[in-house]
Amino acid sequence: MFSHKATSEISPSHSLLKGNAVRGLHETNGPTRRSTGSARKGARLPVNFTLTVADMKIVDTFEKHRSEPEKTIEAYTREVRIALGSEIERCKKIYLDTKYWLLLRDAVDGRQIDEDITELLAVLQSGVQKEKLICPISQDIFAEVLTQSDEESLSETCSLIDLLSRGISILSEQERIGLETLYFIRRAIGGEDSVHSPDILVWTKLAYVLGAVHPTDP
């Protein structure tokens, strides 16, 4: 539906594409890379690598909303998506399938894995810290990750995803279809300069990875 240029909005996150269409690591406007080295025992990350989501802070917007009673939910949602998309516009997006998320999680634990995976983890973490890249997720990866039966492994995987995705996800498939349709119609009527690129509006926060749903009057 969208090129690999485009993802998301307000909390934790996950990868993109439909199902397991991405069997590997995908980089925006770049090549696919796969681990080729043999498994090495005891591979570990640099000591300064820590899993933390301390930078993910809850923002109190109650007063803002109370002072703007005329603003609709749709208008506000669009506003924050534009802000988010603009914030990460220059970041390279790296899409990981479930297999890579699990391999990277094992690298954090220092389990027996390919040395290349450990190196990849360090590169990704450094890029995220420098705000040069993010590893967003999608509803499909989100669903697959949640199938893990071991609570500790699930928690470790989610922590890693929170860290590398910066809490960002691509919109759900249904929302992407609606976004692209609306973009096509508005661009046809008003021209290219009358609309924001889908590359800006296609991102959301992990809390909305399955779609944004708001309460409405009956």
C-alpha cells in the first residue's frame, strides 16, 4: 500500500507490511541485509547498552483539550500525526520481521546467537539514540509477538521494541487504505500542494497499532 518511506502516533510500537511479507530486515531506500555468520557463544552487547523507556513520558494534555472545545477528535488526531510524521521525517526507517525481533532480544540476553546479530543490535541502538533511525512495527508484528507463551520472554521482546521503535508504529491496514484513498481524492481536486504526503500521516503510536478508536455519542 505504501512505500517503505512512510509509519505512526502516541505510545509503544512494532514493524510494518502485511503478514510476514518482510522475511528479514528492510531499510528505507536501502538493501535487505541478512545475517550470514555462524553462531557464536556468549556474544554480548557493550556494557552501556540498557533497555529503558524512560524517555517515553506521559504528557498531560487535559488543559489543552479543555481550552479547545471546538476542535474535533478527527482534527486533533490529524494534528498529532502530522507532528509525529514531521518529527521522524528525516529518520531512516528499518523494518524488522518477528524473527529478527526475537534474534535481537536474544542478543540483549547474551544467548548463543550469530555475532552479526549482536553487531546489528549495537548499530540499531546507536542509530536510535542519535535519532538517525527508528524500527517501527505494524499490527501484524504486534500480533505475532503477543503469541509468545513465556511472560519473561514476551516482556523482554516488548521492552526491546519500545526502545528501538521509540513507541512508533505504522497505521493499521484499514487506516492506510482510508488514508491513501483520501489522499488520492484530495490531491486530484486541490493539487499536490493541498495535501500532506502519506509519508507524514501514516505514522502513529503503538497504543493505536490496531487502529484509533474513540468513544462517540450513541
